[in-house]
Amino acid sequence: MSAAARGLPLQLLLGASLAFGVGLALGFLSSGFYLIGVLPLALGLLTGAAAGFIAVMTGGPWRAGARVAALLAILVGWGAFQYGDDVAFQRAYAADVVRTRALADELPPDVLQDGDALAFLGKDAEGILDAAVTAEVGRGGFVGRWLFRAERGVRLVGPLKGGRGLPVGTPGAIAWAALEIALAGVLAHLVIRRIERAARERSSAS
């Protein structure tokens, strides 16, 4: 089996595992903290380093194989972030439903510390959100919720509620998503090239 055949699956496995973990973590954290550019930076560095490390350890592949593995891993990480961000969004929406009902019913603040009361007040929050999303973008589910958030533009910095954003609408949000993936891919390419260069210099020196 050639070095490329040995290394490519390992590059993809390691890169995708790291990207998935980091993307998911950043997605879940996005309700309280978000900074534009962190996701493509993290995915590019991790997937490029993973592809380069495996190439050094197994003798290949470099060039196209390593870049393809890194790009696929980036897509896995980006998807994981979107999932985590979606879960965080649903939780934040459910919390808003609970607070709104508590205020409308003039419930005492200590009720919001009761888990059973919270579950009762927010029991149909998912259906309310799905109805709101469907009414606005024409479809529900994961894709509908992504489009629903996209209509509000691109987040720049800060928590899900009260953070700063750029109101560019759905086309702008889709363009930024593509740009995020492209930026991560370029960064991964630069990392792989740097590792490859260093490996060849060491090999020549020896």
C-alpha cells in the first residue's frame, strides 16, 4: 500500500475528529460567546496541522490529497458548528418563551428556579418556534431555523441575544458561510505547505 493510500484516510479521520469536536463546542458556546473569524481560524489551523502531521508520520499524501482531506474535515467541522449553534438557538428561544409567560402570568421569580415549572412553561416552545420559522421562511426544521437566523444577517461579536451583527440578510449570510469555508481552506493549505516545506528541509539536511 502506498504512502498516499495509508495516509489519506488517517488525515481525514484525524482532521474530521478534531474539527467536529471544536466546531460542536464553539456552536454550543455561541449563545454566550461569539467572535467572527474564530471558527474558520480554528478549523483551518486544526485540519491543516492534522493533514500535515499524518503526512509527516506516514510519508504522504501531500499536495492534492492532503488538501482534499483538510477541506472535507473543514466541512464536517462547519456542519458541527451549525448543529451546536442551532441547539443553542432553540434553548435561548425556549428560555424567552418561559420568561415571557412568567411575566404575563405575574409569577414570582423563584418559580423560574423550579425545574418542573420551567418544563411546564416551555413545553410547547419547540412548536411555537417551528410555527414562527415556517411563517417567516416557508419551511421548518434545521434548514428553516438556519434561514431564520440568516435573515437577521451575520453575527460579529457577543452573545446570541444582545450581540452585534451585520444586517446583510440571507444572501449575505450565505455568502459569509461560503467565505468562512474558503478562508478555513486557504489557512489549512498554508499550514500544510509550511509543514511540508519544513519536512523537506529536515530531510535534505539529513
